[in-house]
Amino acid sequence: MGLVIAVDGPAASGKGTLARRIARELGLRYLDTGALYRAVARDVLQKGLALEDEAAAVAAAQNLDLNSLGDPALRDQRVGAAASKVAQMPSVRAALLQLQRRYARDPKGAVLDGRDIGTVVCPDAPVKLFVTAAPEIRAKRRLAELRARNIPARYEDILAEIKSRDQRDENRASSPLKPAEDAYLLNTTNLDIEETYQAAMTYIMSITGPSGCTS
Ligand code: DC
């Protein structure tokens, strides 16, 4: 099995940007597992069904088209909030678990980012990062990102949305957001993207050595 790196953290923590760059640098494949939950939510919403309709959400998870994960609609705030709701359903999580594990098992190795990669999906991953930052900082970064894309947004709304998503992701019964016991905690409140990346790579190299291999 190739090197597996688990990157977990709350909404808008910057874990996606970090995970993508680590994958590129180390020549590993990359899976944004949040996009799986977002795609399930999108499919339920597109069919005009209720988000509470568990059977519909499970069917969407079982029939997920992995080629549709680049759909810009997945980045919509509404879809993100809906994803956090379908992600509370154990049956939806179970339907997506094997897919994520299969991806991680590939001999080429992979970086997976999400909420429960280090705790549930890949508990044996040799490298686990838990990326976080104060909610106010995450809201400020998300606001700057939206404004750069000319999407109108208000700081107060984004902060409220981030806090309610944290609340749901951390307190759900099934695979809640929490650092694995052996995760490296990366608090980026006072770090920029480059500093975060350097801190992560220093840690990764301390585990793998400069070759990027664990054995
Ligand atoms: O990382 P993101 O914001 O794209 O994730 C969207 C939602 O999906 C998030 O609020 C919780 C859920 N999620 C999850 O429960 N487990 C994962 N491994 C990834 C995401």
C-alpha cells in the first residue's frame, strides 16, 4: 500500500488547499471526501426531495457519480449546509465508507481530507493532520475567498454558518469531527497558507523521511 495521509478539520479551515498541495508535492492522489457528502446533498436537492429523506440520501450515496465531483454547484453554501445534514445519517456514511477506503488502498498512495479520515476511514494512516483555526479567522478567510470570486457575502452570515456547521459536525453521534489521538494538531489561526504548508511538510518528513516513504 502507498503512503496514506489523513487531513481532517472543520469547515473553512484550509484543509482542502493544504491537502491538495501536499498531494501534488508528494505525487499522491487526492480525494476531497467533503465533496462526496456535498454530491449526495446536491442529488437529493436536485430531485426536489427532503434532506431528511434517509432512503433518498442513501440511494444518492450508492449511485454517486465520481466524475461529477468537480461540479461548481457543490461549492454552494446551501449545498455545504445540506451536506452537513445528510452526513449525520449513519447509513449515508456507511454507503460512502467503502468507496473512500478503496481509494486509500490504491498502491499509488493518497491524501484524503474530511472530518473522520484519521478516526474512522483510515485509522491506520501513518500521517494524520488535524487542521483548525478560530471560527472568526475561518469566516474572514471564507469571506475574502468569496469576494475574490465576486460572490456577495456578509461576514456575520458566514460566521453563523460556520458555527452551526461546527456544532453539527462535532456533535453528531456517527463519526463526529474530532482529532485522532495520534493526529498532529495544526492550528493555523496565526499562520498563512505558506507557513501552514511548511509546518505540515516538516511534520510529514519527520514521519516518512525525505523520500516520502514510511518503510
Ligand atoms: O469539507 P466540506 O465543507 O466540503 O464538507 C461538507 C460537509 O460534509 C461537512 O459539513 C461534514 C460532511 N463531511 C463529513 O461528515 N465527513 C467527511 N469525511 C467529510 C465531510
